Amino acid sequence: MIYVCRNCGHVLFVFRRGQDSYGPRMPSEIRAQFAGRCPRCGHELGVPGPEDIEIKPRRAPPEAWRK
């Protein structure tokens, strides 16, 4: 799961499966971490809507997922 700035595309946070026991961070946590602004462009970070969510297939074959 990757959080990016809607304005400039700066990667704000990357979550990889198994990274920690709490799971991925909520958008509000990412927003609070950066005081509500993108550190690169200063654009206000909003709450993502359904149109902002993209689901893409993994690039690696399923055998590599288990590693």
C-alpha cells in the first residue's frame, strides 16, 4: 500500500505486508504525521475518496510473494 500526494505524486508512506503487527496506517494517521501538508509541495493532504484508490496487480509472480 502506497500513500502519495495527490498534487505532486511524492510518496508519503509505503506499507509492505508483514511490516508491523498493526497493519497499514489510516489516511488520517499519514495526514497527522505530516501536519496535514505534503513535505515536498506544501499541498494540503485530504482524505482519499473511492476515485483516489487504485488497485494494481503485483509485479512479481505468486511464488515470490511467499518469500
